Amino acid sequence: MYVLNFEELFGDGHPIHGFKKVIDRIDFKDFERNYQNDETGRPAISPKKVISALFYSILIGNLSMRE
């Protein structure tokens, strides 16, 4: 298994660093309380990960949810 290093992927000047600081300050407890899927199907994806991916996509100019 290869572990990706966040610092190696994105250089010091990349806007993802400021984005990550903002996302880390958001309280996701209310979202996480309701996302559990322990009974059927695949494990649920963390709301923080889903929202982060959506917001980052918008940040880089991708306004389509299908791309």
C-alpha cells in the first residue's frame, strides 16, 4: 500500500492549504451523528470528506457535480 503525502502533492503556495485550514475549523458533529451506516451496504463516507471534495471542486472552478 502506498501512502500519499499531502505536503508532497501540494507545494507551499497551493491554495489547498488555506482551504484545508478553513475546513478543519468547521464543526461537523451534527452531520457525522447522522451518517452512520452500520447495518447494510458499504460503509458511509465521512460528511467532512464529501463536503471537502465538493467545496474544493468549486474552488478550482469545476461547477459540475458530474465531472
